Amino acid sequence: MIIGVPKESFPGERRVALVPTALPALLKAGCEIIVEADAGVAAGWPDAAYTEKGAKIASSREEVFGRADVVFQVLCHGANDRTGHDDLKLLRRDQFLVGFLRPLGSPETVQEIAATGAIAFAIELMPRITRAQPMDALSSMATVCGYKAVLVAADTLPRMLPMLVTAAGTISPARVLVVGAGVAGLQAIATARRLGAVVSAYDIRPAAKEQVQSVGGRFVELEIEAQDAQDSRGYARAQDENFYRRQSELLARVVAESDVVITAAVVPGKKAPVLVTREMVAGMAPGSVIVDLAAERGGNCEATVPNQVTVYHGVTIIGFFNLASSTPNHASLMYARNLTAFILHLIKDGKIIVNMDDEITRETLVTRGGEVVHPRVRDLLSPHPEQPGA
């Protein structure tokens, strides 16, 4: 079985789907590896590093897709809305595709992949169960984003984060608020604490309180209770407009007191909830910074401009997409480990076995036999039934 790794084609993407250190385990399982020339250079791995570990270098993207039984990508068509469509003509029937596909955000692109006959696995749909943890690429990339968000904020903030006692007097620490204590949020809390900031965090899920405290943050408790705050997979559930309005009213004071606000509240498959209104931004001190990690899904901050840095009432709002790509070496390393663990889970006697009784396989498989097979994606593609009497 040949695993092919093309160079990422999304503009500015520096990650690579497989790194040299992951090759021995795959080779031991009987796989051959073919990597497009210069695929890993931007992440710190030249072609020589791959060949030293037993991979072969392909001169073109077409060669990788043409020879590979399995294609590893970071951003597949769907997740790559710029150049991903060009790969459709390279895919063939029963070829395996593994990577980020954004199936819940752009289900129509999954339908296009299905039309090629390829068997596609969306790595972001990995179930949050214990045995799938080594395969959880979404959490890996969220870890990188949470870390980098703090560094971006610290670089933008016109003051230092830690408390300092100097000959010129004492410098008070910066106050950082993290909204959304998932994987990205927890990493942001931990990183801000390591840099010496005073960190608070808020999440609608009561279970997040202990997690926030475990990484050194103070949990902000509001006099409001969410209904069914999290689903069976541990993700926050969307709430109604009344809840978000009341939440914003109660959060306004905490936001106004913060020098940095990092928002990381997302609901899978849905537009990000607006948690920081324009009025709340206007109430912050000039020079304050907001890093909106939900910008790609509409943003948690009402004043966020997608993929841009803007200033609103003296507050800098950063809505960058794809922050994980800005730390490509470790992001690629973690991602490669996730994909390696996943494919080794599927391989039996040198072949990939699509076992629909296995939860990991069932939850990540999106296309097979020319059809979209994932129920949640199919539901998004299905026309809404007519209302009675319509």
C-alpha cells in the first residue's frame, strides 16, 4: 500500500501532512511512502530528511495522486476553498483520502469528492473517545492555535504581560480573559499564565470550571445557566438568543477590565456565537487586544473582520484564519502522529479495512462508493421536508 503526501496548495499553508519521524511506523506496517518534492520544506523538513527515513520523492502532484493508494493531506477540498477543487480531477475510484474536509461547513464539497469515487475520511469528525485520542487532529491543531493566540496578543499589546518589580517601580500584570475553555482555550490559559498574566476564563459548560482551574485560571461564574450545555462528545451546545443576550450583559464588565480577550467558543457545524458585542469592545481600554479564534466561523466578536487586523474604538481585533500554520513544524509533527495512528488503526494485514462496526471508522468516513455516507453530512445535503399544509 502506497501513502502519498502532496504539497499543501492552500495559499500560505506551511504545514505538511506527514513528517519524516512518522515514517518508520508506517514502513514497519508494510506501507510505501511517496512525498511530493519540497512538501515539507516550509515546515522544516527538506526532501533529504524523508529519503533518509525511506520515503521516495515525486516530482509532481500528479505523480503523487497517480501512484498513491492513500492520500494524506492537511487541507483537502472543502477545507481548502481556494485550490482544493483542482485535486478532484486527480482523485480516482476507491482511492483513500484522509485529512480536514470541513464536511459540516461545506457539505456540497463532500458531494463533489464522492462523485470521484474516492473513499474519504474527515479527520475533524474523530469521536472524542479514549482510544481515539492519539488520532484527534482537531485537538492537536487547537492546541497550537491557543498557544499562538497568546503570543500574537502579547506581541500586539502595548504593555508587558508579567508583573515586574524593577528599579523604576512595580509593573502590574496584564489581565487576560479567555472565552471558551475547550482545547484551544485551555492552552491559551496555560500559555498566558506561563507568561505571567493574570488569567480568567469563561465557558457555558459547568464541567470546564475544574479544567480552567487546573491550568491556573480563575473561572468566571455568571448568574445564568445554560440548558444542556454540552453534547455527548463534550462540545458546547448552541443556545438561544435570549441566553446569548443575557450572557453578553453579564460578561461586559469582565471584558471591560481585561487587557486581552481571546475568544475560542465554537459549536461544530454552526456559526460561532457572538459573545463580545461592539458595545463591549468600546468599553475596553484603548490599546487592548482581542484575538478571535472563531473568526473563520463568523467570529465570537461582533467587530471582527474575517482574516484581518482592525482597530475599533482603540482596541485591536485580530481575526486571523489558520493560526496553526504559523507554527508549522510542531503543528505538522502533531498532525502526522494523528494521521499515522489513524491509518494504522485501519490497516489489517497490509490493507485498509473499512469496518463500519468500529466507531472511529464510522464517525470519520464521509464518502464511499460514489456516495456521501455520513448521516450528519447527508442530512445537511437533503432538502428540508415541506411543512404540513404548505
